[in-house]
Amino acid sequence: MSREIFADKRGSQLISFMFNNAFYGIAMSMSIHYFRHHAYRDTLKTMLVVCILAVSATLQVLFVNYQMFSIFVDLFEKNMDRIDGDINFSVLGKYTTVSFTAFVAQMFYASRIWSIGRNMGYTGRRLKLLSIPVALLSSTQLGAGIAQIIVMQSSVTFKSLEQKSLQITEIFATQCVATAICDIVVAVSILFILRTSHSGIRRTDSLLEILIKYAIQRAAATSICGFLTILLFEYTKSTYFFHLPCLINTHCHVISVVSL
């Protein structure tokens, strides 16, 4: 591996890993704040979801940092050419937790949309229908994520994986697009709920407007990460910059659930 190729690939990977750790810190600090000050108001189901998301995000960071140690310390000292050798468990674990975290967060929203719609009478009937595409899209991205793991595991080495570049690109694109569209549908559902909840009381309506702005920002963050991942994956193949939005999207999903 030439010095230029190593710098392009590993430099972008190192930057992505550093930002991933930073976003993990934000997500965990918000999770701790939630359990200290707000968890007692929520149901056991909600607390369990937040706990699962926090554990999944933690596992993702552990896998990522193990891979970073392997690249920049262990394998680098042995043989630079072995860095792009076998696909080890940390790579598989990293992508598994990315898919799983998004799935848990999106299915949590799907269940919330269904529950709220069920209690809104006639208006809620249309809202309940929105939980169906959320669940389907979330399942699609999880299925694509599992397919990606199977292809990577069967390839054994990165060199063999390069021969399946078209297949892995199609799977990865399906996962990213499904994730982005699902988050958009969730945002539309939240906006519908908040818009129909205006009471005419100035203070309450002001709070609802803040929540509406947050819902839009949440959808923008996770959807942009999804679309940006596949764009960088497709158009910057000589680097690993696609890791940046792909990895931090895990923590964006945790933050969105905890803060809502």
C-alpha cells in the first residue's frame, strides 16, 4: 500500500472515528441526564428502549475503537499490507450495531405514532397509517444491513469484497435510502401530531412550535446522514469518508429518542 493511498484511506477513517467518539459522548451525556431527571415520568418500555439504544451505541464505539487500534497499532507494526486483509469481527459488529440502533429507534417511533393515533379518534386513523411505512422502511434497512453483514462475512477478506462492489453498493444504497426516508416519514408524523395539538393557549402553542422546529431538525440530521453516506460511498471510493455520516447517524438516533 503506497503512502498516498494509506493517507487517503486511513486519514479519512481516523477523522470519522474521532467524530464518532465525540457524538457518542454527546449521546451518552444526554442519556445519563434522561435517566437522572426524566426517566421516572416515562413507562418501563420507554426506559428499556433508551437503555437498549445506549448499549447498542456503546458496542458500536467499542467495535470502532478496536478497529482503530488494530489499524494504527497492531497491524501497522506487523505489516501495512495486512491492514486491508481479513474482515474481522469489529468490522461486522460495527455495521451490525449501526443497523440495529436505527431499527430500534425507528420502531420505537412507529409504536408511538400508532399509540397516539389510536387515542385521537377519527383524526388518528390517518396518523396510524403512517406507522405502517415507518415499520416497513425500518425493517427494510435492517434487512439490508443483515444482507450486508452476510456478504462481508462470506467474503472473508477486503480484497474478495472488492469483487462484489456492485452487490455491496446496491445493498448499502438500499439501507441508507430506507433509513433516510423512514426518518422523514417519522418527522411528518410528529409534525402532524403537533399541528393538531394546538390549544389556543399562547404558552402551550409556543412550546409546540419549539417541538415542531426540533422535529424538522431531527429529520434533517438523520436523513442528511443517510443520503450523505451513500453519496460519499459512491463518489469517494478511494477514501473512507462515508464512515463519518454512517457512524454518527447511530448517535443521532439515540439523541433523537432521548431528547424527545
